[in-house]
Amino acid sequence: MNELALRRAEAAFLSRYPGGFAHPELVEIGQKKHKMDKMEALTRESFAKKRFDDPARLAEDAIRVVSRSSMVSVFEKPKFRDYVRQLGRDDRAAFVAALQEWIHGAEARGFEALFAALAPGKLTKWTLMSVFKAYYRPRHDVFIKPTTAKLIIARLELGLEYHPTPTWGFYRDFRNAINDMKQLVAPELAINNPAFCGFLMMTLSGDLN
């Protein structure tokens, strides 16, 4: 990992936004667009362990989380909604069981199960695979947007090989790298992992204005 590049990104961001994500401009953007606190609350309520006893309700909750997310493409949202709603009883139960395992159980097994549940709809996208845990545990788990992930890997020389087809191994390794790098910067840049990746995207792409 190129720690010097990370330090330069940190300095550039804090120069433009003193106080990091507590800067008024970023607070306003967060409240109007991303609404991270509300999305975390919605996801933690929707995917509480006790709610997985009703697959039909849980499937609708998953649709609601994706539909309200500022991180998922507007093109992916209706495709996800329509796919989940057309699932038969058994396939819907398998999708919900995969989400339960992914969020509350054995991560590797849950990842593979969710991949299998989304594959028939050609929805095995990094964004859809990662969005639920990114909201449920935003200070530990990661949201993977391909362009951002590739930029971070290249500019910070992480030594990871990105693949467009989601794999558990890449998710695990990218998450570990993000959580390690968070420890090296000011806390106000690492309030949660989506925000931290946003800081890296803005600085490493030269998008500060």
C-alpha cells in the first residue's frame, strides 16, 4: 500500500473540507443525498434476525433498501425490484435465506448463496452484492462500486486484482484493506466505510473543487 499517496489524499481533502465529513458542505450533501443514518436504521430494522421468519416481507424490505439507496444505479433498481417480485415461493425463500446467511451467518457461504440467488436474473453486480451489508454494518463492511474500487486499488497500490464477477475472496481482501487504511487517517475521514471510500474517490480522481 502506498501510504504516501494516502497521506497526500488526506491532506488535500482536509485542506478543501476542514473537519472532514463534519464540514457543512458535506453534512448537507449527506443529509440531502445519501442519508446514511436513515439508511442504516432502515436496514438494521428490516434485516433484524427476528424478521427473517417472513420471506415475503423480507423480500419487500430488500427491494425498499435498494430502491432508496443513493449508491445503487437507477438502472439496477427496477431490475432488482422486478426480479425479486417475480420469484416463486421457493426461489424467494432461497433469496431470503441467502441474505440471512450473508448478514448474520457464515459470510463466505452467504456470499455464494446470494450470488446463486441473483444469478438467474443476471443481477450478480458488485453493487447489489455489497449494498445490504454496507448499510447494516457501515463501519466494518464495504460497498463496492467498480470504478471506485479500481481507482483505489491502482492509486494506492493495494496489490489486489479486481474482477467484474463478484467473489468472496476479493470482497474480503478489499474490506480488509479499507479497514486497515482507515486506521492511518484522521477519524473525521473515516466515519464509515462508504464515506471513507468517497473521500478516496474524490481525492484520487482529482475531483476536489
